[in-house]
Amino acid sequence: MSTVRRWWRGLSDGLREFYVAPYRRTFARAQREEDDLFTLIVLSEALGVPNPASYYTIELLPLLHERVHEWHTRMGMDRSPLENVACC
């Protein structure tokens, strides 16, 4: 019985991979774009864009500090647009 179960699990995993694989890149790109928008919203006050929710988003700045370099290079900026964050 265990060989049948193992075969069925292998078939199930193979079919799942067959159906999920074409969309993996699409979902990764959508997640990256969503993360970039979130970063822009959190950093908007530092970039000079008025943010009505800055009281709540200021708490998230330490969490994004490590990802600022990835973000500004992906957005096409040579250097960090933030004065107090020098990463390059």
C-alpha cells in the first residue's frame, strides 16, 4: 500500500509543478511590484511626497532600511534618494 501512496504522491507533486511552474515568474513579479509600491508609500514622506498616513508608516522605516538599495536600483536611481540613508 505504501508504494501506491508514494506513487500517487509523486504524481500529485509532478502535476502541481506542471500547473504552477508557468505562473511562478508572474507571481514573483507581482509580489516584487507590490513590495516596491509599499516601499514607496513608506518612504514617500522622506522623498517629499505628502503622506496622510505618515504617523503609521514611520514605524516601518527600520524594517525597510536593508532593502533601500535593492529598491532604488530597481527603480533606476544611481544613488539613494534619501539624504540620511547612504548605501552606495
